[in-house]
Amino acid sequence: LAVLDWNALHPGLKQAIQADLSSAWLMYGVLIVLVAFSVLNTQLMSVLERTREFGVITALGIRPRKLAALVMLETALMALIGLAIGVFLGWLVALYFNTVGFSYPGMEEVAQRFNLPGKMYPSVTLFSMMLGPVVVFLFCLLASVYPAMRLFRLLPVEAMRAA
């Protein structure tokens, strides 16, 4: 009698899981880059639209460092609000599927081949729930650096002339 673990019993399943994880991380990276560029675009447009106001504020004596901090604070607050809503909604969806479970069409046959249940019940840890939002938040802050740095090159007189 030989006892085999699931790796030895189903090496194809392990390879499929590793391939799925690799593609998931790749997609996750692409999504983070897309979010970062969206934030960069939004904040850059916000800075460009408020050039005149920033020029007036700078002429009144506010240092560019304070304006840059303001832009980064705006980004942080927008990201935190969006991420809080997203984490809450994601938690609700995970809670629902943890209670009800889910299955893919035709999954029952494949699951029986690997001695797995026909329905899946996902479980979400605090770490897995917060890892994505923390990474996205850091990339949002990183994306806000360039628009904030533009304020250091702002000349008050030219900025106030901008339409």
C-alpha cells in the first residue's frame, strides 16, 4: 500500500494551479498599471486645469511644496475613499459566495475527476483582502508624484495668465 500526496497523484493539477496563479499575477499587475495611469491622468488634468488658481496661491506666498502636498493629499483621499468602497463591496461579494458557493458550468465533472466538491466556497483572509488595496494605494501615491512635481516649476506670473 502506497500513500501519495495530491502532488504525486495529480501533477497536472499542480501545473494548472501554478499556471493559473502566474496568469492571475500578470493580470493583477496590468490592472495596477492601468489604475496608476488613470490616477496620473486625472491628477495631471486636475493640476493643469487649476494652473491659474495655483499661480494666484503661489503669488500670495504659499510654497510649491505645500501645493504639491495638497495634490498628493487629494490623491490619497480619493484613493482611500474608492478603495474603502471597493473593499466593502468585495467583502460583501465574498461573504455571499462563502455562504452560497459557486460553480462553473461543467465544473462538476472536472471536480469529480480530482475528487473535489462540485461547488466552491471561497474564504477570504484579512491579508488577502487588504493586500490589493494597499498595493493600489501605494501606486496611486506614486502616480501623483509627477503632477505634484509640476508645481515646483510653476511661475506665478505665467500661471495667472493661463486661461
